[in-house]
Amino acid sequence: MKSHLLLAMIGTFSVIVGAQNQEGFISLDCGLPIGESPYSDSYNGLRFTSDSNFIQTGKIDKVNKDLNIILSRQYLTLRYFPEGKRNCYSLDVTRGTNYLIVVSFVYGNYDGLNLDPNFDIYLGPNKWTKIDLKGNTNGTREEIIHKARSNTLDICLVKTGTTVPLISAIEIRPLRNNTYVTQSGNGSLMLSFRVYLSNSGDSIRFSDDVHDRIWSPFLGYSHSQITTTLNINNSNSYDEIPETVLQSAATPKNASAPLIITWDPTPTNAEVYLYMHFAEIQTLETNQTREFDIILSGNFNYSGFSPPKLKVFTLYTEAPMKCGSDGCYLQLVKTPTSTLPPIMNALEAYSVIEFSQLETSPSDVDAIKNIKDTYRLSTITWQGDPCLPRKFSWENLRCIYADVSSPPRIISLDLSKNQLNGSIATSLQNLTQLQELDLSNNSLTRQVPTFLASMKSLSLINLSWNNLTGSVPQALLDREKDGLVLKLDGNPYLCKVSSCNPKEKTIFLLSAIASAASLLVIVVVVALIFVFLKKKVPSGKSRAINHYRIVIN
């Protein structure tokens, strides 16, 4: 008999709160006022902070107060995005590290319009999934295991219709790099479900699970539960499965029947990875054995498996598999020699997403973000990956796209008429494929940097109508002979000729001063001679001269 998995997307969690290490955790309460940040969740001790330092756009609000009594604190506030097609969070991560990424969305009729939003969510340049909050009064969540391709992770909300995208929480947890690995090495794993087989009403997460994976209880109507209070060795388990998850298990009610679990993958044609966790938690008599075959939709077959006593053992599919048209069908079938029915303690299922599009060259991304910070640019499109997806590429720059196996590169940057001030940003030299640079009609000051001459790919530099000073580097002027178009008009304090050389200016100034000094000496000497001669002339002569002046006049 088939048992279908029913998972609650958001609810309260009854867990044991401990002082576990949260190193590497990112826990953002989206829309939380900065003055209320940080705080520790009363259920699990997780430390949440405001998202305001990780995004520059959007507005904040609160869900309808009627939901306050049923939602955890991080879902009571939200950030919504009435402006722009794409709005992105930029988070610091470690390249090559596997991360568990969880995003949560609660509409909560914050705007009083009763309009259930739908929109897309992207990881970097690649679409992750579509979010549709219709009928999800208490919200929804999406979870993925993803290997970071750079030291920055962009989580973007993309408007697809007339409704406004929103987000309630972002939670990111580092995992061990040798776990949850796809065959290609580049695929990401989107969670279908993660359950421990129990009729308990409580979900298990941090601090029982050091990676803060959420384990939901599930027990099918054809299943019986067995439990233990004994300790279970999970020290060598696959990515540290919590002991509380392993202390219960399911067996078929009919001891002769198989243990069956079915589910529908998303999307329906998705390739599937399965992780099955087993531990023998019953004390077997000497004449008792438990052995069974594991079969998944006729593709995966593991024969004659016996769970180890009070120790976890994880079986997983090393290669992705496709389920049939009726969904995924997992059977644990008792072998003829077994005296006991099959058991299972916990189960995880994932669908593979191949994010084929590479991100823009990391060196270009670092450079353009430094330029953005230097000049405090707030253009709304300057979020997420600069070049991808192409329909969302940043305004005023152009990229070159070789093929999907090569990262895009920035080849043109136009920052004219952007009220830039200060010096020309040194980060520009790190755009090593840049062909055209336009910084005209701004208020840039200081000298033209020599590094521009070393950017061999540049064919056009427009620095006109600024307040640049000094001399243009000779190496840059020499580039004009090789075809570089260099525009410098409208910089009244900028010199392009050799006479602007500081040494030549000094020599000219010294010569002028020397000439003026010589002339002054001559004038002084002549004046002194005239005074001396005047004192030697007799008085009669003086009268004659005066008379002569009268006669002449």
C-alpha cells in the first residue's frame, strides 16, 4: 500500500535549544528594523540579524497581526520590491564550499490587498524556481544544496507579472564538501523532502542537527513505528545525522509486506538523488535476522542489506535516476531468509538542477563592484551578476559572451553624466578586457592615471568635460599613434603638450624671475645716478634750466 509524504512548509519547532556553534551561519530576518537586530530565536537559539546590510533596494513591512501567534519571529517581517525587475541580495561565502540555502516567503496580506504574489528566484545568473504564494496562507519555503562558484552569492527575486516579489528570511549553512555531491560535480540539489520516520508531531533541526537541516516527522498509514532511548553511534555518519532522528524507525504493519514510500519529484521529469539512513534500534534474539532488498522505481537495487546495531549507515544513489511516469516508488522488500520486516529511520530526496550558466568573470565582478562602491552608484539595475541573464545585465555596460563554458567579460563601461567626483578609480585597471571607457561629463579631479596606458584592450577613452589636472601621461599619448581614441576636451587644467612638463615650467619661471631682477637692478642704478647728478648742479644753472623750460613751453 502506498504512503504519500505530506510536509508542513512553515510551523513552530519543538527542539532542544543548546549552545551549538553557529560559525559560518547566515541567518537574515528580512525586513527587520536595524534597531531590533540581532536577536536569538526563542525556539532554537539561532541568532538572526537584519538584512539591511546585504541589499540596497526594497521596502520593509509586517504581516497581518493576526498571524503573530502562529508564526516564528523571523516570518513576522518582510522586504518587498515594488521597483525594478530584479532585486538581489549579495552574500559573502567561500568558493567551492557546499551550502544549504533556505529561503522563506510569507505574504501575510501585509498590504491589505489579498493579492498572492508569484515571482521567480535566481541563484546568481541561473533560475532556481518559481514562487507562488497562492493558497499558502502561512507561506512557503525553498531549500537547495549548492556549491559556491565564487566568494559572493547573489540571491535574486525577479518580477514576472503584476504582483510584487517579497521575502521573509534567508538562512545559509555550510556543509562538508564531500557530502551531497552530484555525479557531474556542478549540479545543485533541490529538496523534495527530508523526513524521519516517526509519528511525533515535532520537527527536528538546530541544535540537534549541527547543520540546521529540518527533519519533518512522517509515518504512513501502512507503517508501524518502533523507537529506542538507547544511544546511537552517529560519529561517522553521512554528514552527522542527528541521534534524535535515528531513535525512531518505521516498519510495515504487515510484517510480510514491503515498506513502501512514494512521492512526485519536482519537476516531474527531474533526476533524483536519494539518501537513506538506517540503524538497527531493536535488540534481536539469536534466532532473529533482519535483511531486505532496496529497490527504487526499478533503477536502484541494493540486495541483502542488514542495518548495523545502534549505528547509523547511509545508502545513497551515486548517480542521478529518473522515476517513472507515476512518480518515484521506493520499496524495502524482506528477503526469504529474514525473520523480521524491513525498517528505515530517515530519508532525504532531492531533484537535480544543473546550473549551466557560468557567472561573470570573478575578477570583473570584483572590479565593477569596487567601482560601484568608490563612486557610490545606486543604479537599481546594478544588482546581481553584471552580465547575466542578458535581459537583466547592468545598464551602461556591455559584455562579451563566448560560450556557456566560458564566463562573460565586461568590454564596455559608460559612466558619463553620473556626477562622479574624486580621482579616476584604480579598480578600472582590473577590467582587463575593457575596450571602451567613457567617464565624460563628470567632476573628476587630479591627474590622468598612467595605468590607462597599460590597458592594451582599450580602443576608446573619453575623459572630456571633467576637472582633471596636470599632464597627460606620455605613454597614453603614444597610444594614440596606435589607434587609441583619446578624448580630453573640456578639462581647462589638463595639459596635453610638452610645455606642461613640470621641469620645463620651473626652468621658465626661474628665467623670468632672473630677467625681472636684472631689470630692477638697472632701474635702481639709473635712479641713483640721476639723484647724484642733480645734487652737483649749481643754483644759477638751475635757474637757466628752469627759464629754458618756460621758454620752450
